[in-house]
Amino acid sequence: MPYKANFLDKFLQSKILWYVFAVILTVSIWNIAYGFGQNDFFAIFPFYTLAFGAWLWLTKATLTEKHIYLISIFIRLGLLFAFPSLSDDIYRFFWDGKLTLSGISPYGILPTDALHQNIPYLDQELFEQLNSQSYYTIYPPISQLYYFLSAVSGDIVQANVVLKILFIITEVAGLFFLFKILKSLQLPIQLATIYMFNPLVILEGVGNLHFEVIMISFLCISIYYIFNNRIIYGAAWLALSISVKLLPLMLLPFFWFRWRSQQKWKFFIILFIFLSVLFSPMAEGIQVTTFMQSVDLYFRKFEFNASIYFVMRWLGYQISGYNLIQYLGPLLGLLTIGINVYQAAYTKTSGAKVFLQYALIVWTAYLLLATTVHPWYVISILFFAIFTSYRFVAIWSYLIFISYINYSYPVYYENLWWIAMEYTLLTAWMVWEYTTKPRNVI
């Protein structure tokens, strides 16, 4: 028996076995990206399950930094020529990029109006592909810079390839600093595989060009500099992260409540200066107004794969007879802010580990209270989770893919039974982790 146990242990730790799982992960992801569309859920999900299983094994492999770099880059390079198939956001990215290239601010003109400007490539065919034809753009300046750089290349197919190259470069830079953070916290570098090898991160990141991976890469660099007492660099990279997506703004209460006055004011003044420069393309009042209108519409109009909100929406229907999202969206937003401020203010501990645990808590609260939770939204909290003992986000990165079933019907249909299953299983796992794992007071 000892011999058999030793043999099994050696087999499970053998490099050959880990190479097999790396191949399974790679081939499964490539197959999804090149072989299927958004409405092919029942064909995609078995491959996603296979990729997820391979990823679970790989997170336990004893890989070096070199191995993690090579596998991360190799899988992503294989997606260079795969046109995003699970999302149509790229059409708006290309649209905004071509507007900027033509000298027109995407913040000040609706697609319906831009259609008549005779801008090359911005024609009726592309317009029909937009998922927000009557809304002003909601994407901040650094995201717009990526769109612009990719749009220079020519048509949308070429722009897709350029944008993916920019994604890979940015993610590799983020991985470099992720290793630095793990080493500074005396954590195993193997934890990087939880994020970099995750099928959801790869498919929704470089695969479908969702900018959460860019935002997280800049945020990762910022975290390293901030907690190594290089405030100027930290504030600069945090400003870049916010200028990709506004979401990192929710982390600012931590620094406000937990840092001493001199350090706090220095950080916030420098951050404000950088943000002012980065958001200067929106300096005209009308452009700020249209941008904020789009942000407001997000909370009052859009709804997808929500948890607590869907329960409240149902209750609202019973009471009023109609959808109360215009009230429930802002209300849940205020509740998110309240939870955030409480978590930031009730203790003064302020180390990097504490910050990362705080970020996981408040960002998770935001998603659980949000009216819209697309699969790629989970990417952010998966990053924060690797620095803690909690793994509910890993389970969520699998379960949330079920939301794509809504697109598998002849006409888009929000199947609440599948959503209920997703959040029931997630809640059960979260409760189990909360009651069985030791918790650090933050």
C-alpha cells in the first residue's frame, strides 16, 4: 500500500501529466473561440467544463515563473485571429476608435448621428451590429486610447488583431508585477495560475476583448507601488486603471479611512492630478454630461444575471405591477457604498494583505447587489481572491458561464431557473467557506 500511494503521488506530480492538462486547457479554449458563437451554449459548455477541470489541476502544479509566462502567453497568442464570438462589444470599440481617428470625440456624438458623417468603415452594416445605438459611449479615456490604436490598422478584423496584441502585452506586464506582489507577501508564485490560467479570464479577456483584464493589470502594478511606499507611481497606475474602467474608484475609501493624514492627502492630490490629465479629453461640459448620462442609464436600465436585484424586482412587481429598476438600481448602489464605507472605516489596519481582502469583500458586495453581472465582471474578484484563502470566486467563474444559456434560444430569453441555480450553488459554497475557514479581521 505505501508503494502504491507513493507511485500515485509521483504520477500526479509528474511533469508529463501537467503538460497534458495544459494541452487540454489550451485546446478547449481555442475550440470555443474559433468554433462556436454566442448562441451555441450547449456545444460550448462541455468544452468550458473540460477547460475548467484542466485549470483546477494546473493550479496545483509546481510550475516555475518561466512555465507560467510561457503557458499564459502561448494560450493567448493562439487567440490572436479569433474574432470575438461571445460578445458584440468590439463593434462599439471599433466605432469609437474610428471616431477618434477622424478627429471626432466619441463622448459628444451618438452613433445614430455619427452614421451620417461619412467616416470610413462607419457604415450601416457596422451600425446594425452595435448593441447601444442610441447611447453615448461609456468607456473612459484609456480604453478609448486602445480603441484608437487598434482602429489605425484599418478594418475591424485587423483592429481585432492589434487590440489582442495590446491586451497580451498589458497582461504580461501585469503578470510581472503579480509575481512581485506574491513574493513581497511571501505567497507561492503558483497562485498566479489561479488568475492567469482561468478559462473565464482568457476567454473573456483576450478572447472577447473585455477590458477588465487591462484594468486589473494596471491595478496590480499600482498595488505593488502603493504598498512599497512609492506613492507617485502607485497613484499614476491607479489613475490609469480608473481610466480604463471606473470601478477601481470603489477602492478609494480604504486609503481615505486607513491612512494617516499626510500620506492620505499626498496620495489623493497626486491621484486627482493624474485623473484630471487623463480625463481631459472629456473637458467640455457637454461631454462630461453625456458620459454621466450613460453611467446613470447603466444603473437604471440594464439588467442581466443579477441575484439580489432580481429578487427585489420580483417583489416590486408584486407591489406595484411594474419594474422598479429606476429606483432599485440607485438604491442598491447606495447600499454598496454603505457596505464599502463600513468596511473601510471600522478598523485602521492598512497593509497590502488587508487591502486585498477588503477589495475582495467590497467588490463582491458590488456584484451581488448589481443589476447587471456579465460573466467577465467576475474577473476582477478572481484576482483579489488569489491573495486570500477564499475560493468561492473560482466556483463562480464556472457557474457564471451558465448565463450564456440566455442566448441559446431562438429569441433572447432570460431563464431565471438557471440563474437561480447559479446563485444557489454559489451561496451554498460561500456559506460553507465562511463557516469553515479562519477569517482575518480587517
